[in-house]
Amino acid sequence: MEMTGVVFRHGDSLVARDLAGEKVIIPVRGKVGDLGSIYTLNAVANDVWNLLDGKRRLCDVVNQLQQEYEVDPQTLSTDIQNLIRDLHQEGLIVTASASGACE
């Protein structure tokens, strides 16, 4: 699946908090936090998370972070797409829309 033009947002059934420079995410199932499925994101993954606002295409997220980090653009794009796949597979993010191709 080509993901660069896709817009993602956080899932509805979770609680996310910043803690010591990391993001802690707890899925909520049946109105109760699923403490057996706590996720933590490091500082870079937290930056990605914060940009997944349901408005930005994935390529916009990559471009934004490219300005903040000194890393090869292809490496950054690949790493972010891998993170997105993992977050999506775990149900922490959902597809908001597909806005079209990126430049």
C-alpha cells in the first residue's frame, strides 16, 4: 500500500500521555484501560505521533521531520512508514483519508 498520500489520526479508544520525554499510550477496551497493552514511543516516534492530526498527509509528516532531523530523506521516510504500519496494526492510529499523491 502506498502510504505517503494517506492522512492518519489517533484512534478513538486510547489514552496517551507524555512521560519523561516519551509518549505512553494505553488502549481503552470496554471503558477500562488495557494495562496489558501499554505502548511507549521514544522521542522521535512521539514527534511523529504529534503530527498525526488527521489533517497532514504522511509525506507532510516526513517533510516536517526532515527539517528537524539530520538524516537521509529515504531512511527517514522508510522508518516513519514502518512506525505507521506498526501503529496502524496495533489499532493506535486509523486512516482519516487519502489526500492524493505527494510531491
